[in-house]
Amino acid sequence: MTKTTRILAKAVYALFAALFLAAGVTTLLVNTGLLPEALRDIVVQFSQNNLGMLHIIQEFGTLLVFAGLVTLWFIRHYDESRYFHWAFTAYWAIMALIHWFNVAGPYESIVGPLVNTVPFAIFLTIGVLRELTEGGRARDAAQPAARELQAAGRP
């Protein structure tokens, strides 16, 4: 079961990394001429044709690229990804909450908040599976490395 959980977690990380990178790069390429016109129009319409808002969206795009790269790093360094996983789960919980309690008022449909709850549910499920199948093994595996660093005089 541990191997299955590991494969599932890595697959989810890969999917989210790809989505983050695609969305982030798309926003960054808006005025480069490298983005297909249809995608460019989607981003510009999303910004409500407001250049100030488009700039904020591009800044958010840089964070998406960063999140995608960090997620890819944790695929390769899976044994060190436990805290990353729970931090991302907390992020998705907050994202879901702001959609359930929208400052613009209640949604006309429950579909929007439900859709925004899916990533949280996925990460929570995988996190619980990891705890059940991997338990403290990730911590136990990291302790010898920490002792080596201390012995070498590094914190």
C-alpha cells in the first residue's frame, strides 16, 4: 500500500505542477506574441480588459510557476515532501473556505464552491493515506541525515 500511496501522491503532484506551470506561463506570455490568440484573449477577458488587473494576474502567474517548480522538486525528493504536502493541503483548505464564504455574497449555485473544494479533498485524502501507510517513516529516514549534518558542524 505504501508504494501505491507514493505513486498516487507523485501523480497528483505531477498533475498540479503541470496545471500550475501551464496557467502561470500562459499569463506571463500574454504580450510576447508567443501565446496563441485564443489563449491571450481568455487571459485578457479574465482581467476584464484592465491592464492593471492583467499585471496582477501576471504577478500571480509567477507564483504559479514557482509553485509548479517546487511541486516538481518534491516529486523527485518525495521522502522530504511530508510538510510540503500538509502545507499545500492547508492552502487548498483556505482556498475552499474563501469560495464557500465569498465576500461578493452567496453563490447562485453550489457548484462553484464544490469545484474549489476538490483540490483540498484530494490533498487531504492523500495526506491521510500517507500518514496511514508511511507513518513516521519519513521522519525516521530524515533523522540519520540530520545527525550527519550535526556531526559535520552544520545545523
